[in-house]
Amino acid sequence: MITRTVIAGAITAALALQGGASIADEANACIGNSGPVTGPAAFGGKAIRMGAELAVEDINAAGGVLGQELEFIQYDDAGAPPRGVDNVRRIGLADNCVAMIGGYHSTVALAQRDPIHEIGMPYVGTIAANTKVIENGRDPNYMFRVSAKDRWVTKFLVAEGMQRSANNAIGIMYENTGWGKGAYPDLQNALREQGLEEVGAETFNWEDTDMTPQLIRLRDAGAEVLIMWGLDREGNQILRSLQKIGWSPQVIGAWGFAGNLGELAGELANCALIMQTYSWMGELEPSAQALYDRMQEDFGIGSQEEIRMGSGVANAYDAVHIIAKAIEIAGSFDRAKVYDALFEVEHEGLVTSYSPAFERTEERHDAILPEAYKLTAWYDGKLLPLDQTPCE
Amino acid sequence: MSEVVQYFLAGLGIGGIYALVAIGFHIMWSSAKAVNFAHGDTLMLGAVLTIVFLDFGLPIAIAIALAILVGMLFGVVLERVAIRPFATQARSIGWMLTTIAIGIMLESYTTISFGAFARPLPSPLVENPVIILGAGIYPQELLIPIAAIAIVAVLHVFQRRTQLGRAMRAVAYNREAAGIVGINVTGIAMISFAMASALGGLSGILVAPVIQASATMGLLLGIKGFAVAIIGGITSAPGVVIAGLLYGVIEKFVDGYISTAAREAVGFSIVILVLMIWPQGLFGRKEIVKV
């Protein structure tokens, strides 16, 4: 009995040491992702997969990273934080990947901060934009992002809203979720920086089918511009409720309305302005056109408007390239070295020119600066760059 | 004034949706003393299948008829595999889990095959709102409560004037006695589920132009429809419709005069309060179980 216990203990200790050694030493040549492959936001998971797989193909076609083929592994979190946390452990411990890229939901990304730091694995977000995902007070901070940052987005939307309101009268409609509640203080701060206050702020829940009460209050408060923070389905209900109460303020939205708002609301969505980091619509640069052609071939994309959450595709594409460059600079798959190397990466990306990608301040763990944000507009069911529409 | 009318009309529209779901629960409970907890997903099935059939190029009338037919078959299969094996044993509640499980599976499969995005079901009745006393509402939203009231009226006649309807009432009143006098109790239960599911499919088609079709569209509607069925008195068809309409209107007035955030808290508080005072619901009859 004693012998058995001793042997079992020795085996356990050996396995623990082996596990510890593999984590402390070099990780594997893979990049993981936890994103919504199923559930209402599965389009976001698909966008990330398309961008990441295209980048991995390019990198491997050019000889891989440090002579090894890079692998992309995606796990489904379905937008559920507990599954996102579990996926971090699968990617960091079981797969022993060198880094991971983030998913769609901010609530998931916020929950992933702890396991990321327990493992010490660089995380590069690709869509989830909550400010506190990155600005989290940790040092070292393993959370990076190649996507929008809500705090910067709110400043961008407020500035664009002010240009379109004679009296700087801005009302806010935001979804009653972690993402929406996280953005609201940022919106208030962005307005205060301009010496303003919102004329009113209202919330809505997922699946709400009528927003007339909230909109009547905002209309009666004198709002001229409506900043919306939410997703397509509820955005459609906002536009329909505006039609019902006969009110047509200028609508400016965060990129949650970049999915299929035009299909749902039809002409009502015309000239609804949406912030994005990238647009695949209209005429593309040759390099982007080549990627679009491959998306058609590899992922069955039929037309440009079928690319849902196109910013996510471009962000993920750039994020994987930046990680690959960091590994090359580090000269190793050691996560700590790759972490340090991320601050040295310079990259001419699809979204912008990253020069450098990151800096050693909490704020600059975000790679896409507000100058790179783009204003697009829904028009005739398509989300186009603003200058390709008659909208202003 | 126009605000009050706006909230009232919007509330009727939403309340009509709850009422349609609740009627389905009433039909199932009346004959089988069990319900399909995934009944909200039957609405989803009707709406999603109509869009899929339209994508195949079928005319709208055939697409709707086929979607309702598939919804009805879904109810038959569900009753056979998820209700009957569990509901025959006294005090068995296994059917709760099986129907919830089937709903989750259906939602997951729909997300994979239909896509994650909500999609519109075209209807000329949501193109332009009509203005009533200064308040705007889509004709489709007005059609929903009218449809709920019409369905209850038809159900009332069916239950009292047809042999099948009377047999269903007999089973609802006393299963054992109905069986003794020669009524096929299991057959009646199956027909009830088929009727409820067909109605669910039709309801989904009616509400989809307003709320859009998606894999998850039935989840909240199912929960609220069940809550409405309970507070209305699940044994009373007119009761569940009245409760549905009232619940929708109250929700909109809470939205309008208190806040959107308070809506669910106030709504479900009312549910609890009503059940404390009238355990059988507002219009339900007290059920006596002989042991």
C-alpha cells in the first residue's frame, strides 16, 4: 500500500515538474483564439477565424516563424465568460500556445484577464473593445489589442456627433450589458472633455422590440444627434421606433451595428453612421483585394456585403502578423521574450501602419490609434465608406 | 396624450405576442397536464422556416403553409419522444428537462444552419406606421393582438361545438374518466401538442416582421409567455390572452414612466404578487387532484 502511494506520488510529482518545465520553457508554434463559433455572435467568431487563418497562411507560405509552421487553433466560447476562461487554460496549458488572440465579447475578455496573467501568455484582442480589458492596472500587463478601444471610440463618436449638431445636443442609447455599461462613462467623459453633457441617456435590453418610450424622452429633451451603442437587431428596433414617433435625428453608432442593420431596417438605415477600423466595401487596395479574393475562395464569401464584422477580419489579420513578428524578434517561443518583443514590432498592416505596434504604457497596449478609425454609412443595405455615399 | 396612446398601442403589440405564446401553453396543459418548455422555439421554427422556404423561391403562401405544417409535425414528435414517456408516471417532471433540452438543441442547430444574424421576414404591414391619436404603430403590431383574440374565439367554438374539442375538454377535466368512456387520451394529448405547435409556428410568422427571425427569438418570448399563462390562469384561454395584453401594456408604461431597467423587476414582481393572491391565476379554475 505504502509502495503504491509512493509510486503514485512520484509519478504525480514528475508530471507536475514536466508540466511546469514545458510552461516555463518554450511554448508551441500556435496561436489560440476563444471566440463565439456558435450563438448569436457567431459571425464575430467567423470574422476572427478568417482574418487569422489568412494571416497564418501568408506567414507559413513565407517560411513560417523561426522555421516552424504556425498553427491557428480556435475554441468556441459562445459569448459565455466561463467558457472563455476555460478556453484560455486549454490554449495556454493543454495546447501550450505562444500567444492567443481575443474574441468578440468584452464580458468574455474581462473574465480572461486573470487566467491570462496566471499563465503569463500574451493576449492580443481583435474585436472586444471594452477599455478595461486593456487598461486593467496590472504590471506586467499581458493584455494587448489590435482593435478599437471604447474610450477612444466614444471620443471619435462625440466629435463626429458635434459636427452634425447645431446645438451640440447629443442623446445616448446604450445596451444594458457589460459592453454598454462600460461605454457609458466613457461617453460621458468624452462629452465633458468638450464641455458638454448628454441631453439624455437611455438603456435597452437585448431582444427589446420597441424603444418608443426611451426615444420619446430623448426627443423631448431636445437631442439632435443620437449616439447608439449596441448590436444590429436592437439597432433596427431603434430605427423603427424612430419612424413610429416621427423623429429623425442623425444616428451615429458603435461598430456593433456593422453587421446586418441595413438588411433588417432597409431604407430606414440609410445614412446611419457607423464607426469601424476597416471596410471591405467598394474599391480595395491591391493587397486587400487579394485577401478578399482568397476569402471568396476559402470561406465561400459571395460578395463584399457578406463579410460580417469586416473590421474583425482585418484586425485579426494584423494581430497575427504582429505576434509572428514579435516571435521573430524574440528569436524564441518563450512567452516572456515574446511579450518584450511586442513593444519592438513595426508593421505595415491592413488597418494602419503600426509604428510601433505597442508602447510600454497602459494606454498604448492598444495598437490601432483613433486616427485610424473610419466613419462608414449604411446606404441601400450596404455599409460603405462615407465618401462612397451621399450621406454627410 | 399621444405618449399615453403610444405606450398603450406598443404595449398591445407586445402583449399580443405574449398572448399568442400563452395560448399554446394553455392548449398543451389542458389536455396533457404538461407543456413544451421550448414552445418559444416553435415560434422560432415557424419564422425561420418561412424565410428558408422563401429563400428556396417558394411563394409566400406555400412557405407559410409548409412552415406551419413542419411546426405541427415538430409538436407531434416532441410529444411522442419528450413528453409521453415521462408524463404518464404520476408526478413525473422529466418532461420539463427533455423539452428544455430539445429547445436548446433546436436553437444550436438553427444558429449553425440559419446563421447567427437576425433576418427580416418581409411584410407590407411594417413598411409604414399608421398614426392613431398622434401615436405611431405598424399595422402588423395591431394585427397581433387581434389575431390572439380571434384565435381564442375560434378555440372556444372548437372546444364546445366539435366532437374533438369536446373530447379535449373531457380529457382536460378528468383524464381517467375520459379514458374509461372510450376517449383516446394519448391521442388527444398528441393532437393538442400538434395544435399548439402549429399555432406556435403561425405566431412566429405573425411576429417575425416586427421582431425579426433568429435562432434565439423564442427564448425570452417563451419565458414571458409562460409567465403570462400562469398569471392569467393556464386553464382559461381568454384569461391568458387578457393577461398577455395587460402584461404588455404594463411593461410599456413602466418603460415610459419609470425606466427600462425597472421593467423586468416590476413585471416579475407583479407575477409573484398575483400568484400569492390568486395561486390558480387571475382567471384560472382551481384544479382538484383526487388521490
